[in-house]
Amino acid sequence: MTGDHNHCAELEQVVAIARAASDRILDVYERDFRVDNKADGSPLTEADTAANRLIVERLATLAPQRPLLSEEEKLVGYNERAAWRRFWLIDPLDGTREFAQRNGEFTVNIALIEDGRPLLGVVHVPVSGITYLACQGVGAFKQESDGTRHKIQVRRYGGGRATVVASRSHPGAELERFLARLKVREGEYDTASLGSSLKICLVAEGSADIYPRLGPTSEWDTAAAQCVLEVAGGRLTDLQGRSLFYNKESLLNPWFLASGGGDYDWTCMVKDGD
């Protein structure tokens, strides 16, 4: 990638913004709140809008000329977005269903995209206080609630008993098919079900081998965590093995596989005819 090489200098400021947004979210989480539905049927709470407002305002101060795309902002048409080379991609509260269920498995996601690829990513978990952060050329890290920080990397998988991360809110027949094929090929496996972009971060930190998402997601759901995963040595690809690309005309992602290290061909679990 070319252009401004000081993007990683913004990482700590983005972490601070994500943590400030988390405070707004927890203000709502700790009291009674109402869950509304957007036009597409997805849930919306006061926490989504409060976090979005803070993030948008502070990113505008950090980089005044840089455009942004957020799940909770009015969507910008592709004719305008197509000219964006570098922009912020935000999900102020990823996992609103988990928020509404009060299970703690929701995150704040902020990514910096350049030429369709995530260059910087921050995923903050409000309830635990944990932050996953990464920048291309610097490294991927997990910051604990007490502020201690350590570098993370994926683990290698070459066959055998795998740990599979699954969506808590979006299981389905395709996932069951994937798991059945995995059992035939590699034997018993372990599973962990989580909400939000935490699933990708679990692979990035080396706690799991694969997260198959065989259902719909949007670009703001994955960009920040994809950066963390890729910098940690993993991959987030479509079912043809191509890295997910951002700022497409359609903001929906293809089905994808988030995997750790090694050259194991996970796509064989989803190809017809195997």
C-alpha cells in the first residue's frame, strides 16, 4: 500500500475512541433500555446511536478530511464512495442482539480502510474491557482490562481435532453441514459459540482454528477484526480463498472463512460434491 505512512500513529487514539464509546454503551447497558427495529428488521438501541455519535465526532477531529462509513449513519451512495481511497469503517455496537440479551458478547469496531483493505483495526469489548488492536506493519495485540498488552498470533492447524467458532445468534444448516464434513475428515472437534466480531478475534489470538460464517454479514461487521486476524498471521477469505474486500457497491460480505495459520484447505468443507 502507498500513501500516508503515519496511519499507525493513529492507533492509540482510535483505541481511546473505542473505549470512550464503550463507556456510552455501558451507561445504557446498566439500566433499562428499549430495543427498536430498523427497516431491515435488525435491532437498534440507544446505545448504538450514542456510541455512533461519539465515534463520528472524535474521528472527524482526528482526521477532518477523511470520510467514514458507519452502520448507524445514512449510507453514502456508491457513486460517491467509489472515489474514496482511505476511509473509516465503523460498527459502533456490533452484536446488538447480544447486547439486548445482556450476555456481554458485543463489541465496538473501528477500521481504517485503504484501497479496499483493512489497514488498522480496533475491536473493543465493553463488558470485559478487553481490546484487540492491530495495524499493518506494527503487529496485532490484545490489551487486557488492566491495560497490560501482549502480542497475539494465530496457531497453526494441519489436521486433527480442531476448535471451531460458531455464531451464537446465526446458526444454520450450512454450518451443520460444515461440521459434519469436518468430523468425517478429521474426527472429533471442539466448538465455541460467541456473538459479534469476537469470533474472529478468538482465531486471531490462537484460541480457535476456524470460524466459518456461512450466512450474511456486512462490511462493518468484519473489517476491524479482519485487520487483527491478518496481522496476527491468519486469513479471512471468501469460499474461493480470496481475501474480503471493502467498499464494494454492495456492502454485504460473501460467506467467509476466518482461519489461523497453516495451509489446511478449509474450503473443502463447503464445496459441493466433496
